[in-house]
Amino acid sequence: MSKEIGITVKKADDLSEWYTQVVTKAELADYASMKGFMVIRPYGYAIWERIRGYLDRRFKETNHSNAYFPALIPEGFLKKEAAHFKGFTPEVFWVTHAGENALSERLAVRPTSETIVYDSYSKWVRSWRDLPILINLWNSVLRAEIAATRPFLRTSEFLWQEGHTAHATKEDADNEVMQILEIYRQLIEEEMAIPVLAGYKSEREKFVGALYTTTLEAMMPDGKAMQMGTSHNLGQNFSVPFEMKYLGKDEQVHYAWNTSWGVSWRMIGAMIMLHGDDRGLMIPPRIAPIQVVIVPIYYKAADADAVTNKARSVAKLLRESGLEVHVDFREQYTPGWKFNEWELKGVPLRLEIGPRDVEKSQVSLVRRDDSRRLAISDGMTLAEVERCLAEIQDNLFNRAKSSLEALIGQVSDYDQFKKILERGGFLRACWCSSGECEEAIKAETGATIRTLPLTDETTFSGCIRCGKPARKVAYFARSY
Amino acid sequence: MSKEIGITVKKADDLSEWYTQVVTKAELADYASMKGFMVIRPYGYAIWERIRGYLDRRFKETNHSNAYFPALIPEGFLKKEAAHFKGFTPEVFWVTHAGENALSERLAVRPTSETIVYDSYSKWVRSWRDLPILINLWNSVLRAEIAATRPFLRTSEFLWQEGHTAHATKEDADNEVMQILEIYRQLIEEEMAIPVLAGYKSEREKFVGALYTTTLEAMMPDGKAMQMGTSHNLGQNFSVPFEMKYLGKDEQVHYAWNTSWGVSWRMIGAMIMLHGDDRGLMIPPRIAPIQVVIVPIYYKAADADAVTNKARSVAKLLRESGLEVHVDFREQYTPGWKFNEWELKGVPLRLEIGPRDVEKSQVSLVRRDDSRRLAISDGMTLAEVERCLAEIQDNLFNRAKSSLEALIGQVSDYDQFKKILERGGFLRACWCSSGECEEAIKAETGATIRTLPLTDETTFSGCIRCGKPARKVAYFARSY
């Protein structure tokens, strides 16, 4: 592989440049001609399809249905919930004309769908019998980004799913919020091998219009946190202005309780950054569009048939067990070039099959995570491939978990806080719960409260900034 | 079922009102608050998911991959292909501001993606080794509709898929166009039970920017044609302005050849209109989100366990064979109410299970298409359900095929043409191939050329309008 095709910078030397090279050279995505927008290419989209497939199955198992709501939302809808409007308007793309005609009211290109969804729900909900409504949307949302584009992480449009539910009681809504947070956690930790801290957002950091927000926060190799997914209890903040009322079993009229929740392709960015190395991408097996690549190797025409036939039959065997297998039959590239390309693309396992492997009734297996090479006897191929994939999945998670743990520092002194923050990571610190201290910490250090533990942890000092009695343990960090 | 909930108008009396009632009362879709837009509700979206699942599988089997391109397209891109720009601008939604800031160039909310796709392809294609590119997009497109909204049929936004390919030669592009047209035909005829005429569009009716367009045309019960899907050879009309060039095996630089093709949720509209009856929807089994609904029936508490247990075990049996089964356990509705509701929703088969069925080791089966009722002995349930579903699928197609054939009239006289057109249907007529005659026929009768047969048919008279020697047999109709 030529220098131009491979990654030319070390991950530890320049994470940002390394990231950009991995995304573009592994053909996950490309920059669109308009600033802020990206094109997600087939290999990147295939990862999104794996994520989508997993979540879609989990949502349906928990009685959610998919639906579709319009891409354009009247300005008047956004204005109905004041904090929500104020939060989103600076980044809304506004449609003002249809053809030659000026519109009487501006339409927002969907920045999120709460308002338009609840406009419909208010028509559909009459009685307690109509609740709960459990709907998920797969779509894209647009929020103008002024800062430099970073594929998957900072773009003016991104693919995501947004769930919107309506319930009879706050308790039902609370349960929904937590059920979804747990599905997200399983996706992120078990499928994507990314360990996270789960918790609540502070008042300052919660979703605009929410009663409270729960979040999952990962830690990137440069010591900055990344928000992976959020699940919100919206209380009655939307049901009141949208008049989403129902007649209860008690014959009284009540406002419904709403939740919303979403994850986006940003998770792919975290996966790249966390697991990749100097050779490129490393995709956890459970989320990999290609789990096993088979490279047939022969230099003499006389060997071609035996080698390619064996490659085909191994592929068939593995596919029958549900594995995603690609056989690289291309003749214009050398085996060495192919090895480098599939390593760049992060395929977890490579099987090499040459004349000697045919002769010895074996295949040569190479792991992407630790480069170990094993000769596998023919009867053992499926079992060994499955074992290695499971081991790689665990290995990636355990590595990331160790890194995360090493990057959680407990501090009780503000000078120490600032010093450790330069190293990066989560800072576990006590907090008086005042917005003033939270605001001051951000202004003075750039760190925000990423999350407050789901179950309050015992305080161990006064507030990290003001020294007054602390009410909460919080996890601070700089973030993406 | 109360009058308010059931369909209150006969299909034959007022097709338009009947259609609206079926769409809204079967909860397929609802009108959004903004004129021209609709919300697709879970039951309607589930039909779209069946269509999408089928096509996605077929596209992948034929080596296509999915990707995602931005929802906003710079005005300058659209302008690069003049006919294309002229065709789309009257209906484009224009974004002029991001937050408070006026944009330097207007952005179109995606009316179709040819231009932005080819802007990227031109960067990706260098050599014949990079071809073909076979990419499909699942997204929504927006085209401002001034006429009254009709769910699935005339809306300012619709869900669809758009395929965009690049090839080395015209022949490769021709083959792609026909391969996709055949996949569409199989979806529409074999899955959706809608017979179609396949053929070419005339120059006047082809896609703006295409070399030629192929189409599949169905006939609705009111005698108007509906375009179900199109597949275009774009020639080099886009590759030249977008400079999509490649170095051939011959070491010369060539422009690529492109195709594009798409089907939308409009097919769902045709399915509703063609198969529905006075009781509501009738969904062909192969595309039905619920293929079998089971209604447990008991009036005495003592029967509850036996009946519900049998309902559950029959559901399990059918699901294990891959059937989509719903058991309606709701207690606040009577069995009669449920029968009406599931008929309104077009579920192909209903199984009723009461105490007598338990006693006699049978289930009672009712077909949606002909209301026939059968008692099925327990050992035969799966076989009989599968047989009935296959029969219903065939029956719906054969009925629709007979209607289509009855609505193809051959004419060689223009007065007769006008007279038969009032009855509706396709008019098979000879045509001199001039745009003038085509234009005049449209102005004088409202009929357009829906399609020209894939293989030229033998002319049997002079041109239907001018009487001069005819070059083509064409199928004319009024259309949706």
C-alpha cells in the first residue's frame, strides 16, 4: 500500500489528523462540497445499518413502532415551548420560499421533531385507552454548524433516531426513559465495545424543554468526553402548550407525560477514535459489516482452482452460521496490498488461504486487534473463527474500560482539578449544586458537568469551587 | 363498529372520499398541519417497511450498496444540467438563512439527488477499475404541491428510494436500467399484486435530464393510470457537466454513463385504491404487516384460559413459520367490533377461536378477499393458512389483471378515442411520433402517452390524431 493510501500520521501524535485520514481513507465518509455537510459512503453506511438493525429490533421488542413525520416544521410550532425555541433557533436552516413564492410562515428544516410530533399526538390522544404512544423515527436532522466540520462528530446534518412517547403518568414516563437508556447502554457497551458512564445531566446541560435528561458519556483517547446518547423525560412541558390531554380512568382530564430519546451516527465517530490504531480502523466484531475477510493467495496459475475453491467453501461455511464474510478475489492487487487495505478498514479477522494451506488442510488466521497469527485445521475453522471474534470483542471492550478507569480522577481541591484537567479525563468532584459554581467552572477551566450518577454517591469534600457543603458528586470533563 | 369509525361511503360512488376515509380510518396516515404534508402512522409505515425490506434485499443481491447524501443542495449544482434545473425549480423549497445569517447561495431542500451525487462520484471515479458505482439512497424528497393534498399520491414530501449508478459504457447502463425495472415489476406484480404495463416514456414525458426513461404503469378503478416506478438512462447528460471522467482500459479518457431509478410510497396509494372495498383496505398477503389476526372469543370467564391458551399456541405455530401474526386480546372491544376493525385494516386472514373451536379441535378461518369461512382441524392449521394466503395473493392479482385487461381499448379513430377516454382506461393507438400530435392530444383530451411498449408493436392504422403514417403503438390515458 502506498503512503498516500495508508495512514501517514500516528494516532498519538495528531489525533485530529489521524481521525480525518481514517474516515476518508477507509472510505467511511467524504466531505460534501457545502461546508458543514458530509456524504456517508457505503462502508460507513453499512456500519450505521448494523447499529440501526440492532436498535430497530430492540425497539420493536419493547412495543415501539416506526413512523414518519415531515422534514419541515412551522416556526410557530417551535415557538410553543419557549426554552426549546430559544435553544434551537440559532442553528435552524429556514425555508422561506417554495418555487417563486414567498411562504407566509417560515419553515424550519427539522432540527428535532418534538413539536410537530406532539401536534399530531394531541389529535390522536383522547382517552387513557390511547396511551401509551410509543413511536420511533429514523431520519436526519439539520443544525447549522459554524465550527470546522468533523465527519460523524460535528456536521450540519446527521442521521439519527428520535423516539417520542406519550404516557398517562410521570412514573410511566420515568420507566420509559430508563428502559431506553439501558437499551442504548447495551448497544454502546456490548455491541460497540465502548464503556460509558450513565447518569443525569445538570439543569444547565439538560435538553432544552426537558424536565430532566439522562445521558451516557464515553471518554476519548485525548481525554475529552463524548456524549453517546440521551433519553429525556419532558414532563408536561410540551403536552400543556400542545394541549395533549386525555380522559383518565378517573373521568378527569389530564395532560400526558412525554419522553424523547435519540442516538446518532456520532457513535461511529467515538468507535473510530476509541478503537483505531496507527494502521487504521478497528471495528468491534458485533458491529462490523465485514467480520471476516478471506484472501486467496497464489502465484502459479496451477494453484488457482484449489485455492479459490477452498476460499469459496470456507466463506459458505461461515456465512451459513450467520457471519458476514467477504472474499477478496481482485486480481489487480497483491496479497500484501489487500492485507493493508483490510486492516485500514478495520475488519476483525483475516483468513489467508494459499497452496500450502490447501495442502495441510488448514487456513491461516490473523487477528486485527493483536496481529496474532494462528494455523487452524479445517475441521476447526468455524469454532476458531467464532472464538476469536468473541475474544476480539471482549479485548476491545476491556482495553477501553481500562483506559476509561485510568482517566477517572477524584479531586477535592480546585487547583488540583485544573491541573488534572490538563491531562484530560473525567474529574470526580463534589459540587454544591449551584448553577453559579457550574458556570464559573466552565468559564475558568472549560470543563462541564458531563453527568451526575444515577444513584447519588456519597460526597467526600466541600464543593470543588466554593468549598461550601456539597450536595452531589459530579463527573466533570472537557468534551466534544 | 360505529358509523364514524367504519367507511361511510361506497368505493364505486365516490372513490376520492372513500380513499381519504380508508387512509385515515385505517390509521395509515394523517394530514399534518402544514398544507401539502402528511404524517405516516405506524400501520402505514409498517407497509413501507415491508416494501423497503423487499427492495433492499433485491438491491443488495444485485451488488448495490446504500449510502447517504445531504438533504440540502446548492442552487449552482441544480443549474449544471439545464433541463433538470428548469424542470425542478418551480417546486423547490429554498433555504435562505441559517439561524440569523443569510446564506451566500440558496440551498434547495432535496427534490432529487442526481446533482449532489454526481458531484461526489466525479471525485471518486478515476479509472475503469472504479466502475461501476452502484449506490441506492433511502430518503425523502420535497417538491411543493399546489393542488389539494392526497395522502401517498400528492404530497409536498414523500419517502422513496433513489438509485444512482455510474458505468463505463452505454450498454452497461442500459442493462442496469432494465435490471432495476424488472426488480420493480416483480415487487409491484408479485408482492403488491398490481399488474402493470412496462415501457418507455416519450420524449415529452421522460425524466428531465434523461436520455430515456422506462416506466411501469398501473390502472386505477376510476380509469386513470398511475406511474408506479421509473428507471432512467441519463446518458452522459450529467457526467459531462460534472466532469465524471475515467481512464479506460484503452488508456483514453471517457465520460461515465449514468442511470437513476426510484419508487416511492405512492405505490401504497395504488395498492389501497386497487384492492380496497366498501369495508376498507385489502392488503396483499406478501406485503401485509399483519398477515393473520387471531381473535379469541369467550363470554364466560370459565372459557377464558382454554381460549386464550389456544390463541397463543396457534400464534406461536404460525410465527415459527415466519408469518406475521397479531393476537387481539383487547377486552374493551367486542369480537364483532374487532372483526370490523381488522377488515377495515385489510388483514388478509382472520382466525376466530371460541370455546366450541377448542372443543372440536379446530379454528374458524375467515378470508378478507371473499369472506369465505372455513373450519380447520388443528393438525391442518399451518398448511391451510399458508394455502389461503397464497390463494388470496393470486386472487387479488388475477382480479386486478382482469380489470386492467378490460380497461385496455384499441382505437384507430380520434372521435372514438375521445369517447372511450370518457369511460377511462388505457387507449392503445398508433402515433406518428411527433411531439406536436402528442401535445395536441393532451390539450384536446387530457390524455398523455403513458408508455411505449419495450418491444415495438405492429402499427394497425395511421396516427390517431393526424392520420399520417404511424411509427409507434402507444398507450394513452389520463393519469394521477
